[in-house]
Amino acid sequence: MIAPSPLPQHAQSLEEAKSINQSLTTLGRCIEALASDNKRERPPFRESKLTRLLSPALGGAANTCLVVCVAPTMSDKFETVNSLEFGQQVSCIVLTFGPIQTAHSRAWSAC
């Protein structure tokens, strides 16, 4: 039996770039769902590792800060405008939350 050969370096880089882009797209969809007026739309936190890791920070029970990096050069204009638009969309999110319910706190409140 012949073992499968490992991917060439450029193919691994391509797969990594695709994975990063997928995670950033999912993060954008989560931000869009949180910023929308339609509160029935649930953010797709479980669709990527990045959004799973960030879900506690985006869920409302944490202090969260966003730093948007921009470049002063015209060659980076497209990325700068996209970054600023993303920051503006994130700033529209208003999260409200109540006390965090755990199994322990529910047991005490039932007494």
C-alpha cells in the first residue's frame, strides 16, 4: 500500500489561506447577525474555530474592544475602507444580557 504524499508547500499555504478566509467570512456573518435589527437571526458561532473562540467575547457577558488597523497609502485603500466599514458595523452592536444562569445558580433559585 502506498502512503499518500504530503501536499506541496504552496498547496498547504493555499489551504491555510482558504481556512482563514472562511473563518473571517463567518466572523463577518456573526457580526452582521448581531448588528441587525432582526433578533431572530442567530449568529453562526459554531461554523468556524475562530468564531467559537470569540463567541464568549461577542455574546454580551464580556468587555470587548476592537482595534481597526489602517494604512495611509493609496495602494492599501481597498483594505483600509473595508476595515473601517467593518469597524463601523461592529460599533452598531448593542448587546444586552442578564445574569448568567448556571446549573448551580438554578439549583439555589429553586429552593
